[in-house]
Amino acid sequence: MSHTAIALLMFFSMMALLATGQRMYGVIGFVGIASALALWGPSTASLPFDAAITTLNWYPLLTLPMFVFMGYMFAETGIANDLYYMFHVWSGPIRGGLAVGTILMMILIAAINGLSVAGLAIGATVALPEMLRRGYDKVLVTGVIQAGSTLGIMIPPSVVLVLYGMIARVPVGKLWFAGILPGLLLGSLFVLYILIRCWVQPQIGPALPKEELERVTWSEKIRLLRAGIIPLVIFVSMTGLFLAGVTSLVESSAIGMLATTLAALIRRKLTWKALVDATRKTLGVSCVFMWIIQAALLFSAVFDGLGAGRALEDLFIRRWNLPPWAIVAMMQASFLFMGTFLDDTAMLVIVAPLYVPLIIKLGFDPVWYGVLYTITCQIAYMTPPFGYNLFLMRAMAPPEITLSDIYRSITPFVLVMLVGLMIVMAFPQITTYLPELYFRRGM
């Protein structure tokens, strides 16, 4: 059997085992070590330990629990409630205003978190009940929260872009700059869709009653703007110091975590229960990430040993003679397919070592491709049968929102995100302008 056939057998074996409902990291790790033992014998038994040591020595991974903790602290201490009330008051007078406010809140949350799970948790517990109580269509608001939460992995400090930078050997600072404009583009497309949809169908996103709005004075509205200052201060204290070269990536994440905790303390919202809950949830998410990374490193080591990267290059370029853009499109399609089964971290560690060298060989910018990968992950989060956000939403949604509602809600937003993906592919300057501007000035 050829090495290419073995690589394909490994991949489809992994997909078949995932369909049985086994834990992702267990399946990936099992297929990797079983294949290694079958191919090269007992000498490969140390591969899992090598993957564990590599993960533990991966210093930038220390940023992961800190970014996750920031998001959970933001949610558990109730600071997010104040932020949502600010958007509630300012955007409520227009049709679909609360949904627009939810997207804007998600953008600010993304700027201090780096993952989608915290945004989804905040949206489901804070924004969803309020919009349902105000008569918003349950399918619309479910889609809004799922789509808005995906911005967490695009807007810096994105954990996904940090991991991509580590694997692709691309400066994280460039990737963070590259993610700003595409993240804002996707957020703007979401807002535009909501406004158009609610203009066409006013009943699905009614404006707040005039008498209710009149009860909030202009001085109160101005005072509410202070709720938006906290995320901005945290973002500047963390990301700004890193991009200015004052702190390292890990030091910046520690500063962000400390700033979030101090903000909760100053606002007298830091309780022992909130601290324990945020820490426990952070530990759970971080451990799952670490297991997935270890298993995926093991799997990719076997893949690389089989020469899968060279086989991929030979298949696309020499045998099929595909043009570069067709190869990029096929790569994105493969990410969309794998995203229905795999976590974004698993996809990244398994496939990026194969795709990134090919992208560079084709003459494309790996920073630009990192943004394309991240947008594709955002789409994969929301596509059935095993979209990550679909399951999280099902666990957090009230009983009146069914699984059918959740699946129906994502269709228009997936289409909007595909439009955003095509725009970024057609105009790479959206991703490269800020990194080039910043690093050219820094030279």
C-alpha cells in the first residue's frame, strides 16, 4: 500500500471513529499511535510522550488559560450585563437594534477574550432572554448570538491566530493586525444583514417602545457609555503593550487577565463564587485544548512521516496541474468539511503543517492565509452536523428554542460569512494593509 493510500486510510478512519461519539482527542491520538505502531513498530511507542513534552514546552500556550479566564471573568462578574444595557439603550430605537447591539457587544468581548465560547455564553445568558422578552424572532436572535460569538477567534487577541502563528512560524503581531479589518468587516456584514432583514420584516426585530426610551435621560445615556470604557482599557493595556514591543505575548495575556480582575474588583463585582466559577471553567476549557493539541501533534507527526505534504504538492501541482487559486479554494473547502467533525485546534495542528508550505510555494502570503483559515473556522463552527457553536447553543438555549430552530438560524449568517470570505480572498489588502503599515513604520 502506498504512503498516500495509508494517509487517506488514517484520515477516513479518524472520521469514522468520530462518528461513534468518542472524545475527539482520544480518536485523533488513537489513530495516530496505532498507525505509527503498524507502520514502524514498537520504536514509535514514545511518540505520545514526545507530543506531550512538545506541548508542555510550547511557551506561548500559556496565553490560552489567561485569555479564556478573561472571558469567563467578564461573564461571571456581570460586567457584560452593564455593557449590554449600554447597547440596549443606544441601539434600541431602531428596528433590529437589540440584535445590532448584541453584535457590537460581541466585538468588544472578542477584543478581550480571543475565543468564541465566552461570547456565546454571554450572549446566551444576557442578550438572548432580553431579546425574546422584547418580541424578537427566536430564529433570528439565535443566529445573531452564534454568528457574533465567532468574531472572538478573528479579532485580536485571537487564540486561533496565536496557534496558527506558532505552527506557521508567522509573527503573532502581524496576524493580530491582519485580523482586525476582516473581523470588523464580518461584524459590519452581520449588522447590515440584520438591519435589512428587520426593515423588510419589522415584526421579527421590533424597536423599543418610545415611552420606555423617554424614561432614560440623555445624562443617563452618557453615563452608560462608561460601560464600554472597560473593554477598551483592557484591550489597550494588553494588545497595545504587546504591539508596542513593551511586553511579550505571554506577559500581555497576564496583564489582560490582571486588568479584567481589577476591573471587576473596582466595580465591586468580584465575588469568591465568580472567581471560583471562572477558574473552574477556564481549567476545563484549557485542559481540553491541551489534550487536543497533544493528540493532533501525534497525528500530524505520523502524517508528516508518510510524506503527506509532498504527496499533496505532487497531486495538486504536478498531476492535476491546478492553478494556485483553485488549490486555495480546495483547501478552504476541505477546512469547511473537516470543521463539521473537528475542533479548530485539531484542524490547525493536523492540516496546517501540510498546507502552509504549499501556500508559500504557490506565492501566497501565509499571514493572509491565516486569516482565511480563521474565517473558515468561523463558518465551520456553525455548520452541521457537528458544528461547535450548535452544540453550545443547544446546551444554553431556553426550552422554547429547539434544535431545528438552531439549525435554521445559522443559514443566512453562514451565507454572509461566505460573502466575507470571498471578499477577503478577492482583496488580500484587507488583511495585509495594517501589518504592512505598522511593521514598515517600525523598521
